[in-house]
Amino acid sequence: MIRPPRPLSDDEIATLLALDVPARLATLDDAGFPHVTPLWFVWDDGAFHLTSYHDRPHLRRLTRNPRTGLCVDVERPAREDGERPNLQVRAIGQAELFPDEGGVWTRRIDEKYVRGPSGAAHASARTAYPRTVIRLRPERLVALGSV
């Protein structure tokens, strides 16, 4: 039986945002066309924090137009009734950009996604070059589950 989406509880939101799945960051180009970039993130103090090498196209687009959207979602395998349960958090707002001084945010993000002995080496490699933090403190956040 198909049901309408339901709001996620605070616990479900926290669990989803703690998973090691990428966020999809939407930016707008000069002609108004959207571009979607998958990026690792951490959710901290009511904001999404992502980092990227300082010369990436999505950072140039955000510099020109800080309006952005972001989606984090998971979809489970189909059940016997054909439903594919999914959870999603969508956010919109104005992105803040600032240097990742000392690689603090990149290291925090890497700790979430790269576990085990290779984690520290991976973080060191990613922080060897200048990175920019993208902070999105949502103006609007929608969190829904399909089942």
C-alpha cells in the first residue's frame, strides 16, 4: 500500500545525518541552471559543513550566488510489497564560504567517512592543499520518510 510521506522524528534526522552517505549540493550557474555536486559533510550545531578544494566550480558559483540547496537521502531495497523505503533531509539557504584553517573541518569530515588506519593518512593528504568550508545553516529544512 502506498502511503504519503511522513515527517521524520528528531532521532531519525540525527541518525540519517550521521550516516556516511554524501550530501548533494545544488548550486546555480550564471544562466540560472542548477548543478548538483556530491560532497561529504558533517552536521554540527544546526548547520551542514562541507569542504572542497578552493578552485572548484561549485565554489565559484557559490561565490557569485550563495543561494543553495542540499539533499541527504537513503533508499532501502524493495520490500515484498514493492515499496522502497527512503529517508531524506532537504535544506535550502545561503552558503557561507571560508578557509578551512588548519584543515579542521576536513579532518572532522574524514573521521566520519574514512575509518581505520588509513583515515589519518587520507585526511593529511586532503588537507595538504587549500580547502574551503561551505557552511549551510538551513533557512528551511524538510525531513521526510516514505514508509
